Amino acid sequence: MSGPADETAGDLPVKDIGLNLCGMGGLQETSTTRTVKSRQAVSRISREELEDRFLRLHDENILLKQHARKQEDKIKRL
């Protein structure tokens, strides 16, 4: 037993990068990487599909705002 008692004694220290925002290990994506990935995803979808999704979200947003206004008015009356 002439070697070191600890088998990791000869290892070099490494920097601990910790956890990313999602709580998973690994490197964090930069904002430019996310932008490139999202643009690639959008470019795969047809223009008609994008317009349809936009109009659905727009209509849903208007309905939610109307509902919120009705609830605020009801609260004010109480």
C-alpha cells in the first residue's frame, strides 16, 4: 500500500457549473441560441398556419380581457 489512501487525491480540481434555470444539470442556453432555435421553428410553419394561430390567440386575448373587465365591474358593485 504505497499509493495514496484517497483514490481521488491525484485528480485535478474542476469548476462547479451548478444547475441551470430549469433545475437540470448542464450548460445554460444563451439568448441568441434560443432566438435562433425559435426562428428555425417558426420558419418550418406555413404562413397560413402562423396567421391562424395569431388570430386565435388574438381572439382569445380579447375574450379574456372582456371577462376580466366584467369581473372587475362585478367586484366594484359588491
